[in-house]
Amino acid sequence: MANFSTNEFKSGLKVMLDGEPCSILENEFVKPGKGQAFNRVKLRNLRSGRVWDRTFKSGDSLEGADVLDVELEYSYTDGEFFYFMDPVSYDQHAASADAVGDTQKWLREQEKYEVTLYNGAPITVSPPNFIELEITETDPGLKGDTAQGGSKPATLTTGAVVRVPLFISQGESIRIDTRTGEYVSRASKN
Amino acid sequence: MEVETPLLCRTGVSDPALENFVVPCGQEQRFLQTSPEYAMKRLLAAGSGDIFQICKAFRQEEQGVRHNPEYTLLEWYRQGIDHYQLAREVAELVAAVLARPGWQVWSWQTLFQEVMGAGAHCASRDDLEELALSQLGEIPRGLDLDGLHDLLMSHCVEPAISDWGIVFIVDYPASQAALARQILDETGEPKGARFECYVDGIELANGYWECGDAAELRARFATDNRLRKARGQSLRVADEYLLEALAAGLPSCSGVALGVDRLLALKAGVRDLDAVLSFAWSRS
């Protein structure tokens, strides 16, 4: 991979630091009047999600990370790995439970996910902002309830539990905001 | 007297911490000036008397919230005064423009100890690296003593004085004199007769009681070039026009360069230089 100098550091650039693939979040140039300039850099470790603060001498460089963001379709899980498919090449990628992380709650077959590949293997899987999933279990709704009338827990096909209005019933599909984990509306009919 | 000097000159600056933009001009290459000081000192040597100018200056690779590679300097020179007196003049100007009530003056040594602890100003390189590690965690390795001073200045001292208003730091370690003359402090220790003006922890101006000794400056340029070579930077030819002028005699004078964009940002109460530039680097 190419090396990148501090003056090429910009938000989103993927580099290797301490053997870990990182994404640069912020790069601040500091210089005490005359003398040595520094770059204060915030990086996200793409594997752990942790944010690191590091100071570099201006002009120092880091090796680029072989990191690629791709859109893949979720296919299935064999209990150990989660399989995603490239809809164009039909290439299959096996992601570990670690890589899928919390996104496991929002996995639906044939849905597209943003998968970050490091040296060709998935390290993170991000869900779309909104996803539609079916309710497998919830208490029956009561007559006369309105959207303002309170909420109840509902279990989805993925096992995730979200709060839904009382008028929503078992077997219905609902739209969820994956960033907050909140119910948005009934799923669009199709 | 207001003057105007060339921005595109035959020679660049030797300071290893500065990089000129190099511009191909036919068979030769020329250097966009990082400050107008060489040309202005030539005018002083030619008998101009006190002079000032507001001009653009260019520094490659200096880009950030408070740096734009193309920026505006106010630079002026006063004959017959030292850097303490010039610092006072800068203080009066800055206090008036920003409507601030007053200012503080600290020697580099006192301020460094105030923030970093007693004895920090004369700590060895290894001790200082230890101190930097304990204060900052991860730090870049292989910094020399001046580099560690710069690291602690920018990462510890500047944040520490960010609510002190207008602060002048005077009398730098001799190795950080740049183009200032060397003076002896009360203990006989050599110092650079240089000052920096900070407002709210932001560096605003740098001034010197000018070194007019051509041989001394030639030696400093050579030292700079040795450092540049060691760091893999391209070497810079000494500005013979400047050295000739100094050899002919520079009147005793002090000079200062003040970042106009930063002054405007402080006046406007904005952090980002973008806010006071018509089109910042990324959009120019």
C-alpha cells in the first residue's frame, strides 16, 4: 500500500497504526510560531471502533490500509459465520459474529449492508438507516388504540425487541430506524 | 514609510521548519516568500528608515483551522529600539484593535517552568521526553531538544495560556533565536532576542531584535542546511543580496510579523480562519 504523509491525512482516509486498520476522523495542524509543526490526529480503530488521539511530526507518514467499503447482500448464517454476497460478482464473504456486532439485530436476507473489508475480509457491517422487519411476537392490540396511546414490546424475526404502538399486531412488518432502534411506521405495502 | 517588496524571489528560506512554494520561471526556479523580511532588511540597510507593509506570504504544507498556506502579514521595523520596546508597541496595537485591557510579559524560561514545572526549561533531552510522555501519552519519537520544546509549547503551554488574554513570551533559548540577535540574560546565559505575541493561546506575532551580523547569519543558514540535509529536505542557497546588505550595515532595529487573518479572526470572535478569508485554501 502507498504511504500517506500528514498533509494528505483527511477525514475518511484509511491507514495502518500499531498494526490496526484505522480511519482518520480529524487532522489538526499545530505549530508553535517558529519551529517544529505537529499534526494532532483523531483516528477510529476500524476493528474495535475505539477512537485514538495521536500526535505526529508534520511530514511523518503512515502506511495506507487495504480497506474497502462495499455494499453486499446478506444471504444466511450457518450459526458461526454470516454470509454476504456481492450482487454483481456473486462473490461470497463470510463475516464473523465480531465483525457483524450489533448489526446482527438488523439482518434481513437480500437486504444490502455496507461491509468494510480489510485485506479482503469483513471487519465491520453497517445496516441501512431504515429496515423493515416482521414481528414474530407481541401482545394483541386493543380496540380504539391510537398512535398516541402508548407502546408495547415487540420481538422481531431477528430476535431484536423494539417498542411499537399498541395498534401494531403480530405478523405485521414494521419500519425501524437502525441508528436509534426505534419504530418509525408500518412497513410500506408491497 | 509603507513599502512593497517582491513576493517571488531567487532564494527561499533556510529554516527547516518552513517550506517555500517553488515556482518554475523559465530556466530558473523562484520562491514565493514565507515572509518579506529579507527584502525589508535590504531596504533598512539601504537607509529606508522605519518601514511597514501588509502583504501576502506563503508557506507550503501549513494548512489547518488556524493556518492557510496563503495568508496576510503585517510586518514592520523600527530603528533604534530593542525587542522589549517593540513588543510594547505590538501590545498597544493588539490591545487597541481587540479592545483588551492589558497584557502580560513572560520570559520563555519563566513561563515554561510555570506550566511544565520547576527546572523544565533546562531539562536534558531525555528528561524532557520523559516529561512529555507523562503529560501527553503517545508522542512522536526522535525529537531533538528544540523539537520537544516545540511539542510542549504547542500541546501544553499554549492551551495553558488560552485564558490569559494577551501574553508576550520574550527571550527564547539561543537555539530558537531564528534571525534574532543573541543576548545574555542576567545569569550570563545566551538567549535569542525574540518575542512571540499570543492572544487567547493563539500565536499572533513573532518579533526580533534583528541580528545584523552577516557572518553570524551565514553560519546559521549553514546550520539550517545541515539540518535540512539530515531530514531529507532540499537545501537552500543563502540570499547573497541580504548578506551583502547586512555586511554593508543594518541599522540597529527590531522587526515583527503579525498574522492579519488571525487578528481579524480574534476580533470577529471566530476560531476558524476560513471565516475571515474570502476563499480559504480548499476553495481557492
